[in-house]
Amino acid sequence: MAGAEGADRLNHAAASVPPVDSAQVDAAWKAIRADPSIQFDLPQKVVEPRDPPPEWLEPVLRAIGNFVQWVGGGWRVILWVIGIVIVVALLFALVPSLRQWIAEKLGRNRMVEDAPGWAPTETRARALLEDADALAAAGRFDEAVHLLLFRSIDDIVAWRGDVVRPADTSRDIARADALPDNARGVFAGIVAAVERSLFGGRALGMDDWQRARADYAGFALKGAR
């Protein structure tokens, strides 16, 4: 029953549609075509030919292709290297203390390379030896060697204050890169004698004093006594 009613409605709707007048359609189409505001004929765009690639580009591309073929599986290593470089760059950008530490290390090494070698002046060296000789003449050999050490540290600080830091021990100063090799050896010998006196439980004797004095004089006075 319902199906029959639906079919009747469709037939009625189809019958109510007016027939298409082809003459009216043709007239409407001609009116649209005659409207100058509507563009129907689009101009064809002429594609200009591209310039050929430069002559140098072909060998460059060929070289890149040869490199890629030569690397082969090595790209993984290259990517690791690039990744490490990126991580280091991020650390430098995000950690100011790291940049400061690197700058201090580089600056310290540069100062060590550029600074002249240390040696006490002859006047100061002779004055020190006179004072130390007076102590040794009184049999106070420990104090005489200690005086060589302490005055030498004062001379190093006066020469370059950045070599000696507050927390440095005498042994640390003896290992300082800024000291010339010959000065480092003499200073290390004096430090060893003082450490034997202070921590070894043995007082220094005439031989210890004469050895320390000869080493210091040989360095500071270029062999003069």
C-alpha cells in the first residue's frame, strides 16, 4: 500500500515538470556569450624556454654523486659527527660556565705562550743569597732554604700573579706551565728540600743548603756565586 502511494507521488512529480524549451535555452546561452563581462577565451600562456644550466654545474653534481657513492655506509659516521657537533654547540649555548671555563683555559695557555720566561733580577737574587747565607752561617740551614723558597714565590707573584693561586701549594707552583724548564727544576728541588725539613722529620744540613744555594745561584745569576 505504502509502495503504491510512493510510486504515485513520483509519477505526479514527473508529470508536473514543464518540458524543456530548447529555443529558450539557446537564447539564454547566446545572451551569456554576448555578455562582455564574462571571459570565455583565455589567452594561452607562452612558456619561455629555460636557460641551460651553467657548464660548471654538471661536474659539481658529478663530483657530489661520486662522493656519495664513495662514502657508502660511511654516512652513518658522518651523521654521528654532525650530531656530536650539534650537541657541543648546544652545550656552549646553554651552559655559560662551560664557555667561561674554555675561555679561561685558552686564555691561560695563550698567556703562557706569549709571556716572557721568569727569572729574578740579579739585584734581588744577590740580596736573597746574602740573607740566606747569613742564616746558614749561623747553622740555621732549614731557615736558609725556606727563605730561598718563600722569596722565590714572592718573585713569581711579582712577575705574574696569575701563576700562583691562593689554594696552590709549593708543589703546585713548581709544576706551573708558565715557569721555564730550568726555573721549574730549581724550584722543585728547593720545594723537595723544604718538604723533607717540614714533613720528613729530618733537619737540613750543610750539604742540603749548599745544593739548594748552588742550584738557585746557577739559575738566578747564570753561574755566578
